[in-house]
Amino acid sequence: MEETLGTKLLERFGQEFRLTSPGSEIFERAVAVEQLTQEINDRVRALDVRPSGTVKLSVTEGLANLWLTTRLAEFCRDNPDINLEIIPSHGEYDLLTSGIDVAIGWHRPTEPRLVGSRMGFVSFRLFASEEYVATYGMLSDIEEIGRHHFLQYDTHVIQRWSASLMEAVQAMDLIKLRTSSISVYVIAVRAGIGIGLLPSFYRHHYSDLVEMPMELADRGELWVVSHEETNSSRRTRMLLDFLNTDFRKNGRYLFG
């Protein structure tokens, strides 16, 4: 190499060899190249390792039933080594204490270490069954509530959707059925027990629901949320990326 470079790289001192100044510079560069090569090899090996394990996802029951679960089929096909655990919620973000990796909820996260992306706005409407409307008529204004029956779902109370309407309904003792289950709530609406408040996209799934003409100002913000301590996991990041992409690409009817 000395002959090729035209410079002396080593000097002999008795039984020892020492690097010359050019030799030291070349040695340092060679070490740097070796370290970079090792780093590249490590990264390539990491890319070859498929993520595995379980991701816990918290989501409201209605959204899971009517939208999310069917969309997750694609994620499961593309990531056979990642398992999902879906935990029904009322839209809260109790991530660390409950071991949740990702949550989908109805409001902007306020805790300092939560990381969220807003997917869009969901409007709400009042619905009843055809049988109910045939018996009690339509509801067009809050002044007409006295001749109607209503249903109450716990999440609506927690989120305070249509708070002024429901306070008036409660004051007049017009709530015919209360439940913490969205499945029971929807069945009660379809059975004609009373009027229920639902996201507007429910009309795409239940053609027998009749939408009341009464205008509501309620809109829910739909957020995908994770915690900065747990979202560094590759499997969690992959689910977050999928949800963000899929909501923006295929969730148009949710936000219409």
C-alpha cells in the first residue's frame, strides 16, 4: 500500500511499528468506514425482521362495529405476525394505566405526553323508527319534545352531546330507556322505543332509520391517539400509520 500511495505509513522502532502521520489519518478513516459498514448491515438486518406481538386498540363500540373492524382486516392480512386486541371505550384516553397502545376517541387529547392526529369531524342527528314516526310524528323543534320519548346512551352524557336538549328531556322525564351499550341503544331506536342521537353515518347502515328534521349543532372530533412512551414500538407505529392513511383515504363517508 505504501508503494501504491507513494508515502510511508509505518515506522519501525526496535521491535515495534508505529503509524506515521499519514498512516494515522488513513487508519482513522478505515475505522470510520468499518463502523459505517457495520451500521448499514445492522439496519438492513433490522428491516428484515417482521414486527410481531399484540397491539391494544381502544375505540368506541359503534365505530368498531360499523367501520373500523372491517377495515382492520387489511392490516391483519398485511401483518400476519401482529395481533390486535380491541377494547370498547366511551372515547376516553386512559392509555398508560390501562395498557392501551392506541386509542380512537371524540376529543383532542390534553395530557402533555399524548400524541394525537385529528381524522375529521363527525356530525350527529336524531333518529327514530318508521313505526315510532307513524305513532308520534316527526320532531322539528325543541318546543315539540313534550309529545316524544327519548333514549339515553352513557357516552353521550359523558361527551355532553346535545346537552341542552337532553337536559330539557330529563327535566320533563321523557327518557324511556337508558343504556351503556351502543348495540342495545341502536336496537331500541329501531324497535320504536324512542328517539336516539347517533352519528350521521349510521343512516348508511340502517335504512329503516328515519332522520328527524330538527337541526343540531353537535359535531365530534375524531382523533387517533397514542402515548410517546409506547408509540416507538414498530408494531404500534405500523398500526398508527395504517389508521392515519386509511381514515384519510377511505373514511369520507364518516365525515360527510
